[in-house]
Amino acid sequence: MEISCLPISASHRAKLLSAGYTTLSSLSSVSPPQLSHLNVALQEAVDILKVSSESCRVEVQDGAVEFCKGAQTAWDMLSEEQALRHISTGSGDLDSILGGGIHCKEVTEIGGVPGIGKTQLGIQLAINVQIPYDFGGLGGKAIYIDTEGSFMAERAYQIAEASILDTFDNFGCQLKEIPEKLKAESFLANIFYFRICSYTEQIALINYLDQFLVEHKDVKIVIIDSVTFHFRQDFDDLALRTRVLGGMSQKLMNLAKKFSLSVVLMNQVTTKFTEGSFHLTLALGDSWSHSCTNRVILYWNGNDRYAYLDKSPYLRPASVHFSVTGKGIRDATSQCKRVRMM
């Protein structure tokens, strides 16, 4: 059960969510004095924990039978996974090392330095998920959560136009046959865009996504660009940050499974000192590394962009050359000039 459903005041709910307490289970080991540090009176903290405990008991009793009914055979799981289609990245080579593209029911983390193409890839995925089922796509919609203000509607329009043209070229269709729903305007209308300006807004939105997805069952991808931005800026208490991020990552994994969609998390890089030297690593540390199913690292090799599959439960590590073109993400082209970041 989510904290947002707990019968307490809105101000107390907001304080709990901001501190990373998103579910009843997250309050199970908390004492009233600990809770009072959130500017909650001690007696109010006692009352909150009492309500939480009672609600948790009811949830366990009501949910035990439903949980047991949820058993599934491994064969059913494999058959279901094999029946799912993947979301193309726009690059056939990149799709290949990913086992066909970005997987539904999984969380994929994509990290890299500024200017490498993370946002370009995020926009490409938000467009490609909308390719109709008859043309090899999912025919779904996208949620784009922008924490840095890097999403560009004009760029999305360009990528949508190119994706439509490529799709029709691949299937040998005439441009005059393009229906209204396959026009660039319709593709942009199917991207639900959220601009997030703080980590509390980010947590609140992710907690709201469950309800939003119930109302918009055709959403097939959730993109957060980037998941790390506000957590690197606004946190001094690393233990609190770890707890908040843990609850958030668990929520995203549950959403991916529950709604059979893909969650894609863009991540920034930071420097780490090991063995006497500094090197680049993905932000948020080792604890965050367990928060995704797959991890792809984008990097420069001279003037060329590469993608490295760093983590997957069933695919071997591999690296592939790709390009960011006027059309979007594509297979590598020769002499792709690198733009230096100042």
C-alpha cells in the first residue's frame, strides 16, 4: 500500500514522501522519535505509525489470497516475454546488442557524458514506440519526464517525420497513403511531457504514475531524463538519498511489470578515484547500480559515438558504433564530427 493512500493529513503525507517513505513497509522499522525529526509532533508521529500498522495488517490479510493466486509457471513467463515486442532505438546495430531493442517489463539505464546523445535517444524512443503494430512497432504512447529542461519539441517533430518516412520506405508504402494518426503532429500529441523542477516533484510524480497509467493503458514507455539530476543537486544526507532512491527504483520496476511497459532512465556521469587515478562512472554510486535490469553506457571513441551494453541478465556485454543524425539515432556513418563540450 502506498503512503499516498494512508488516511492522514496532506501535509503529513507530503513530509513522509519527501523523506523517502513511499510505502507502508518503509515505515515498519521507524520509531516515533525518528519520525518526529520530520517536523511532526511526537504524538502525531505515534498516531501516524499506529494508522500505518493497522492499515498494513489489513493489507496483508486482504492481499494474502490474491498474492497466492498470482503464481505463474516459468514456462508461462518465458512464453510471455518472447511474445513481447521491443522498442527500436533507430539503430539496427544497437538493437542487435540489446536483443532486439529496448525491452518491455524492464528498467533500462542509459548513461553517458553530456553531448553524447542521451536525450536524442530518449526522444527517438518516445517516437518509435508509437510505430503501429502492423509496421513492427508497439502502437503505444510515451511519458517523457524532463528534469533538466533538455527536451526539444522541434527536435521531436524532426525525428517523428524521419521515422514515419523510414517506416513507409521499409514497407514499400506510398506517402499519399499516410493516415492522420501517422503524421508527425499525432506522434507529438501522444507524448505526455512532464517538467520536473525538484526531487520532491519527481517523487510525487512517480507515485502518481500508477493512477495515470490506469487511465492511459496505451502508454508503453516511461522515460526519465535524467533520473539523477535533482538527487545530485539537492541532497547532503547520503543515507536519506539512498533510501529515497531505493523506494523510487522499486516503484519504477513494479510499474514496468504491472503495465507491461519499458522504463528508460537517463543517467549522468561523475568522476571516481580508484587505484590512484580518476575515471568516469555513472552517477549515484554502487547502490544505484542494482536499480535497473539493463545498463547501456554511451561514450566517445575519438570522434565516434559508441554504446556499450554493461549489464543484462541474459545478454553478453558488447559495444557498437552508432550515430546521431538529422533524422535521429541511426547506424554509424563515417566521419561523424564530434562537438566538443566547453
